[in-house]
Amino acid sequence: MRGYQDPRVGAVARAGKSVGAALLASSGARRVGLAAGAGGGLVFGGVALLHRARARRG
């Protein structure tokens, strides 16, 4: 069974697509955009909280 490999393993690499393109194709542009927006909002919120905490110390 050395030669057996699940057909799903490495399918993206064999097709020559990037992981980002595969994610976009499987979930749709709208969902990827919403996830990116939510992630960006979380990062922005964290930076704002850190900035506010440092301003209180000083």
C-alpha cells in the first residue's frame, strides 16, 4: 500500500493552484471578504485597545 494516497491530499498542488485560490473557489469571494474584514476589524480593535492602555500609563 505504499503507493496509495488519498486523492484529496495534494489536489491543490497537483492542480497548480495556490491555497488562496482554492479557498476562494471553495467558499466564494463574499465569504472570504467578510472573513478578511472581520479579521482586520479585530486587529484594528486590538491596536486601539493597546494604544489606549499605554496612554493611561503615561
